[in-house]
Amino acid sequence: MILRFLGQSGYLLQSADTRILIDPYLSDSVNRVAGRPRMLPVPLTPEELFCDAVFCTHNHLDHLDPDTAVQFPETQKFFTTAEGCEVLKNLNRPNCTALKVGQPVTVGVFQVTPVFALHSTDAVGLIVQAEGYTLYFSGDTLYDERLFDIADFKPDICLICINGRLGNMDCDQALATAKAIGAPVNIPNHYDMFASNSADPHSFADRIPGGTILEFNRPYALTELITK
């Protein structure tokens, strides 16, 4: 399985025959709407966007981006919150399933289970399981000890927000959460897209076992990141 970091909380996961996207922010819509330009280039062209499903953890522009959504075919399969599904239907992208915490969905080889998140709008984290690996994507969330229950899934990789603004835990809170979850590999995200909403990834990765900073837009085989 291949993991590719697309910036902010965006990831491409690819197996031999299945591709899913998580929180793809592949435009400059936040700049258009709120005057906050992206600091990273757009990593994928519309032609490279093909995937079996798109998962958006919540309805904010940098996670469910309308300018990205309309680059997909009208038949593209989406999974997001009920609020996000309404947004997508208004964009003529009606093939959307509302995620419910604790109710897994299957796309090809991937089983994706929505889990608790506490944000400024309805939001979920995601447990993604495939090929014998388990990954936790926090999405956006404030610190809450209910996040510690993610440990029950025994994730191999914890990918967690650290920016400490706009409804997200800060680096110290992310460290406490990641240590409680106990994954052998711990990767910070949500620190690199906007100058007004950034953080130092080393302040997380250098202070936790298995701390790893992914290079932007580089494909990683999970065997590079995890020694089983």
C-alpha cells in the first residue's frame, strides 16, 4: 500500500487495485473565499484525481473543497458528514454517503471506520484498514480524552493535527493523545498550508517515539514507514 501526503490533512492511499482520497484540498479556494493563499503547490492535476472514493472528514473548505469536488465526475463516490453530503448534492455530486461513527464502510480492499472527533462543526476521524495495516487519520479535532479510545484499534500509524487553532488540538495536546493511542509511527499534519494556521512539525515528531515528518507529495510504501 502507498501513502502520499497532499498537504494539510490530505492523503492519497493506493493499493494494487483501489485508490481513496482523504480530505483533498487541491485548489486555492480558501484564498478565493477568505484571502488566505495556500503555501504549497497543488500536488495533483485533474487528470490524476481518479479514485474509487473520496472521504471528507467535515465540511470546511480545506477538507471538503468545492473547487476540488467539481473536478471529479458527477458519478464520483463521496463519503462525508450529513452536512457535507448536502454541500456535494448542491454541487451536482449526489453520489454521497453520510458517515456515522462506528459504522464501517468498504471500498475495494479498504475498510474505513468513522471515529470520534470534536470540532467546530460535525466531524469524524477515520480508521483505515487494508493489507494488514491500520491507520488513524484524526481530521480536525480538539483535545478530548475520548480520542484515547482510538487505541482499541491498535493503529500502526497515527496521523494527527497539531496546529492548535480553529478547533484543533495544539502540539502538546497532540503528543498526549498520540502517546495514549500508542501507534509505533506518529505523523503530524495540518501545519503546512496557510501562514496564519501553521505549526512546527518537529515540535511533535522530535518528541515522540516513531515521530515522522512526511515529505509533501512523495509516495511512501507503508513498508518504508512501518517495521512489522
